[in-house]
Amino acid sequence: MNWDNTAKDHYEAILAKIPVFLRSIAATKVSQRAETNARSENRLEVSPKDVVDAFFIETPFGFHGPMKMDMEALGIDYQKYGYSK
């Protein structure tokens, strides 16, 4: 499946913030979820929204706060995809 350039950039930037010992697991789960999100809407390309949704779905709730701070530091506006601050 193809990935929008911004989606790929967001994915790689957020992954880089994840501790090394969890990164490969997160990479697999999030990329699979992002592609599933796109396919569920009959699209052939992963969008930035798919990536943000995938991170929120695959990240345990207790880690959403730090993840949101990382997204904010990276300039990723998760609020425009329906997530609260």
C-alpha cells in the first residue's frame, strides 16, 4: 500500500520518540493499523489521519498524554482529527 509523504513523515517522527525497546513492536502494530484504516475506507493510500488514528488506537491509554506531547512537539495537530488535548 502507498503512503502519503506527510503520513510517512509523521509515522517515522513519532516512532523515533518511542523507546528503542518498544519501537519495533510499535512500528509493526501502527503501520498495520494505518493500512487497515485506509483499506476500511477503500483507499489505496495511507493518509496522515490514518497514522494519527493508528497511534491512538495502538497506544495504551495511559501513554496518550506523553504521545500527545510528542505530537505537539513535532507539529502534528491531532486535534484536527477529533482527539482532545
